[in-house]
Amino acid sequence: MLSPHTSALLTGRPLRQHLLLVLASLPLLLFLGVPLLALVLRVSPAALLAHLVDPTVAQAIALSIATTLTSTLLALVGGTPVAYLLSRRRFRGRNVLDTLIDLPMVLPPSVAGIALLIAFGRRGLLGHYLTSVGIEIAFTRTAVVLAQTFVASPFYVKAAVAGFSSVERELEQAAAIDGAGPLRVLRSITLPLAWPALLGGLVMTWARALGEFGATIIFAGNFPGRTQTMPLAIYIGFELDFDVALTLAVLLLISSFMVLFVVKYILAQPARATWDR
């Protein structure tokens, strides 16, 4: 049996360790939190609402919403087959394909913009042929969507791969034995079980597309009402109207926080259901 002195020491040790961890964590937490707090405190709710009716702000918000929803849809349509392929098949060159999907996530956005311009620009590899039939992509709204899709779609693909991989193959095989075809198995078994990861990936993709700047300004330009998204409007506002830049920055900050909160909540549901059992 432990003596009272030994019990007190054992009880106090976790508390001291906890306090030390908190103190050691404070510098980075403050470094990350103080600038964000300063940004929020700088813009009053009245000023935020007042600038929302500014034509530049309204156009940038509308364009950002329209283009990011389109690019997210493209990521869903084009990324789902790729994710299913990577999660279900083992083939030669799979690691190369997986690396290709990861590359836009680590590639500098300016490099992505130049690559898109060289590929789809008027004198680009494919743009030369598109221009000959009257199709212009660079410095248009289409270029905005392509830039966002290029840099953001890997977030959905990686999340979808994880979601599909988490589905137990025995359930799919049992459904197939009962006579369900591949599409029915996908619709009835795989997608319902993988949907939290798929939805989380879509939300992250939308958030990444919403914040895209580097590839867009090089490939699509910065034309108000046509290609000027919220990050590009912040860039111009920093030089011309700092209050507009602050308003858009706060809106993007709030959007990013809400997106991360929603994703964490969605992804926590399967784990919470498992714990409840």
C-alpha cells in the first residue's frame, strides 16, 4: 500500500507534466492565434457589412462562389474514379500516379500557373489548337476554374482514397455474392460507408479553391468582374483600398474556420459511433 507522501507525488506528477506541456505549447499557439485575432478585431461588424455592398467586394464574392462550386464539382466528377482506382487496384505505375496527384499540393502556385499557361495559353501546347478553332481559355473565367481545379482537386482525391480504403471489402463481396452488380455495390455499400470522407474532401477542396491566388493571377489575370476572385481582390485592395482588403480577408478567415470545423465534425462522426458501441 502506497504511503500518503508517495500518493501525493504520483498525483501531482501528471499535473506538472500537463502544465509543462501547456507552457511549451503557448509560443506557437500565440504566434498562430494573435495575427488572426488582430485581423478580426481590426474590422468592426458595421464596417464589414458596409463593405459587403461595395461593387468590387460583391463581384469578387460572387465570382469566387461561382467558380469554386464549379471547380469542386469538377473535382468530384473527375476525382472519384481516380480515387476508386487508387484504393481498389494495385498496378504498375500506381506510385507514379499517386505522386502525380500529390504534386499540385506541394507545387508552388506560381509554377502551377505557368504550367497551365504553357499548356492552355494562346501559344501553349494545347491552347494553340484550341485558339485555331476559336476557343480562348487563358485570362477568362474558365481559366479561373481550371486553376482552382488544378490546385484543389488533389485534396478531394486523397480524402476519397482514404474513404474508399476504409470500406471493408467483405461487405462488398457479400453484396456481390447476393447478386448485386458492381454499380449497385458502389451505390448501396461503398458510397454510403465512405461518404464522410468524400464530403470532408469536397469541403476541403472548396476551401482550397476559395483561397487560390498564385496560379489564378498568372493563368487568369486579375480583371474585376471577370477573373478577380476574393484573394485577387485582397491583393489589389492592399494597394488601393485597405479596408476592402481587410473585409475580404475576414470573410476568407471566417469561411476557412467554418470549413475546418465542419470537416472535423463530419470526420469525427464515424469514430464517435464506434466509441458509442
